[in-house]
Amino acid sequence: MWGPLLTIISLLGFCVFPLFSVEAKMITLVHYNIKELDSTKLRSTPMSLQLGSVRNILKRWNFDILSVNEMQFDLPGVPSGDYGSRGENMRIFAGLVGKAEFRDVFYPANTGANARKRPDGTYATNPNTPEAQALADQVNFGSFPAQYSTGALFRFPQKRIVEIHDLRWKDFNKNIDLSKFKEPNGTPLPTDMGLFDKNFTDVVLDVDGQELHLILLHTVPSYHFGNMSSPNFQRNADQLRFLEWYLTGETDLAVELPGITPLKKGSSAVAVGDFNVGLNSADPTQVGAQVLSRLAKKWTLWTPAPDYTNDGDGVRLKPTRLLLDFIFLSPNLLKVEGGIYHPDANITFPQSPSDTAPNGMVEVMVKEQGHEKRAFVNADYVECKNGSDHYPVWATFELPNSKKK
């Protein structure tokens, strides 16, 4: 029952956005994990189906800030010698979605830093193939360097940036026993491995003279992927503990990190990203869920729950639905609107071979009991599935002491 209701709330929210202005410090943020958005997709001509779908979906908001997960940070020679740019992908993306005038922040993730090349000097690009899995970075995952990077677009000037990618895990959690973690083949993982498989970014924005911290984090999945000695569950939890400590100054660990300080009390901030763990999971392996639940009692969680932001690839009759993407607002920010954009599928099946899709529906092939069959599906839902396996999350909030126009 939650999906249809929240979709209606989201659509109503689109109608009220024009009532406010940037001058009134009313801010709309959209977060979107765009699956495997790499250099090839960003440079394809004509525009790929995925990017075209993403562009159409993002037109639904007149956003001030856009958080993006899973974009490749472009590096020369990655994934092959055909590519020579460095750090231009977010600017290319801004132009493609009609936000060329926006500023951006974009740093390379640790993902894939240790990935090995093929004999011809190129990287495998399809992470689902046995070849890519054999060559992948087993510490930070990824088939090629900086594969799953995090960035943002925003209309405001930036004052300063804190970007963290080289913090050692054992320096954050001094009690962690890293010797128990192993690669899928049983090889011990390095005991000096980093806390972040990607990175952590705090961008301080200048919103008409007021500071707003935009904090970006894409955590490691809290899942083992068949490796029962995986560090993922604990690493996800400790990445979220770092977030909790950075936002509130406290967590359930004793933290001493020279050169890194939490936010000052009373700071205006929004923390956003794919945190890759359920919010209220009762599964004892999901340690990160406990951290998220604790944080939700201190900061304003603006991702509707129970709900979902991921239900896998493609159109499925019985998708597995997961709540993974979150927006947290500091206690002094006034929440106004928000939601998750996921149209209902409304799947129906034609009664005869001559039937055509009704208005607002498109024909696709879906699997039912192991067989593919024709189906008519809501066109907006199919567009979302073409865009990513995640759905956009959005929130409109007001900075303290601001006035509505």
C-alpha cells in the first residue's frame, strides 16, 4: 500500500516547488544512484537509452542539488587507451541533463584501484562476467579504477571541501580484527585496508551567506556475495559509524582522528547517499542497520519508511524491494516535502496476439515461471527501469531563519 500512496505524494510535491525560490533559501535536493554510469555511456552518440531515461526523470524536479552515485571518475587509459580525460564526467553529465551552469564536486572512488588489466592493457568493463570478477579489486571491488565514484551538482558557490579516501580502517576502529577477513579464494585481506571502499565528501555550500554542509557517502553493500569471510557487513557498519560520528560527534566507538573533526554543533547539513543496508533490519548480520536506526533518532530521516529505493534490474513480476538510499537532515533544517519516485508497474497481460498497449503503457517481455511472455507495463515505470536499478529520492527543506516568498 505504501508505493502508490508515496508516488501520489511525490507527484503532488512536484506541483508545489515553484512556490518557493532560492532567495527564500528553500532547497530541493535529489539523490540518484545511476547504475554503472561510465565514460562510454556518457560519450555515446546518439544518447543511450539509459541516459535519455535519466534525463527525462530528472526533469521532474527543479532541483538545487543533485547527488549522484555510481558515476565513473574518468582517468586516462581507463578502461582502455581510447580514453584520455581526467575528472570531466560530472561536467559532461551536467550538460546532458541541462544543468551546465551548475557547479560540481567529483573525486575518484577507491573502487577498482587494485583491479588488474587484461593482457592487452585494457580493463574488463562488465562486472558480471567471470573475466571481470577474476581481475576485480578484491579490497575495494570494482573492475577498473574509480568505477563507482560519487559526485554532486549544485547551484550554490562552494566555500571549502573535506574529502576523505585514505583513512585506514584500523585507525578509525582500533578494536577491529582485520585478520579474519579474506578474499573469495581464501587469501587474507590486507590489515592496512582503508575504511572507505569509495570515499567520503563534505562540501560546504554558501547559500546566500549561510553555510550548508552537503555530505556525500556511498557505502559498501552489507552483503557477502557468496564470500562468508567478507568484511562487508562490518565495513558497512563502520562507514556508517564514521558518518554518525562526523554528523553528531559521537558513536559507540572511541574515535580519535588527528586532522578530522566532526561538524560543529548547530551546523546546517544534509547527508545523502546509497547507504546499502536496510533501516530496521532484524537480521543480526546487518550491523549497519543499528547505526542507521540510531542516527535516525538524532537527525531527521527524510526517506519514507517502510518503502523501497531498489528493486533490481528490469521489469519483474515479484521484485525484491530494498530501502537503501537515504537523506538525513540536521535537526535545525525544516523539512517541507520529500519522497521516492517509483511509479507503479501496473503489469497486465494481453488477451490475444493482436492486442496493443493502451495509452500510457508500453509492451515489454517479462519472465513468468521461467518463460518470457508479453506484458503491458506503465511507461513511467519502464523509464525508471531503463534509467537504473535504484529510484530517485528527493527532499525539499528550508534553512533556519529563512522566509517563504
